[in-house]
Amino acid sequence: DVSFSSDFVDTILDDFKYSDYSLISGLQLNENLEVYYHSFWNKITILGSYYCIMEKFYLFSRIIHLLNLYPRGKVVSESLNNDSIFPVDVVGGSLFFVKADVMKKINYFDGHTFLFYEEDILSCKIHSINKKIGIDPRVFFVHYCSSSINDNLDDVEVNKISFDSGRYYFKRYLTRNPLLIFIYDLLVKIYWIEKRIAII
């Protein structure tokens, strides 16, 4: 569900030769050929993980939509005007290139998540060996957003997968503190209670 030119590939391969980045992507455009600003983001912290749950709460979601907030951080437009690679914490999974030796060193992908948080975990593993992730704004690709998830899973199933994957990321890569994990689980329970009330 992406399209890109051969120049895109050539540029990324040159980036690997002449830079110290280990995972690189270009600018992601949507179907209207507009830059999709949420295709790379800041690392999701403990508070960010709580935020990702709370943004699904009815009232809280209305507030953050009104204020145009985003838990993962919106990349400032100045970065897009660079003529060279700039560093980011996490790159979305639509399209990226990564060095094979780095993937081997971090033992490839973590298979304990599905659909969500895969990129965040990959980022943690790459940064754990002091390697860099970046975006080359000179090249772009178009992502034709797939509707396959929504076609095959309902809202309840999607959120369950998201919460389960998020909890694994939270506990494995952010903290083992029982109290902080309890707060995560409590927020998830509050969401499901709110969901049941809304159905009634």
C-alpha cells in the first residue's frame, strides 16, 4: 500500500554509505500528496503510554482533539526544510530501510506485539545499541492508508490488541514498577467500563 520511485531507494542506500544512521525513511505523503506529520514521533514514555489510553476516553478525546494535542509529538515543520537526514525517535512502519547487521545484533523484531507498538519497540532496541534513526526529507513515498484492519476487526478488537501490545511495551521496555503497571491496567479498565456504559 505504498509507492515510491527508484530514486528513493538509491538515495536511502547512499545515506547508509555516507552517514551513521542505521534505520532511515523518507517523508510520508498521504493520498492527497500532503505530508503526514505523524509518520515519525517521539518515544512514548510512561506518561505517553497513559495518554495513549486516555485519548480513547470520550471526554478526554474531545478535549485533545479541540486542542490539537498528540501524545507522540508532532514533528516541527522546520525539520522538513532540511537538505539532509535529521534524527527522530521512531519511524512509522509503512516504509523504512534498516541495516541487516543492526537487525541481527538486536535479534530482529520482538514478536510479542501485533499491529501496534512494533515500531516503538524496534526503536528502543536500535537506540539501546547506540544506533541512529532518521528521516531524509529529500525523498518521499505515498502511503495509501489500508482499511484492512477496520474491515476485519471491530473497534473493541482493535483496542484490545492495542492495549495488550501497549502493556507489553510498557512493562518490557519502560518500567517494571508494579505501581506504574497497576495504573496502566486501571486506565484500561476505566476505558472498558466507559465502553460498557456507552453501549447501555
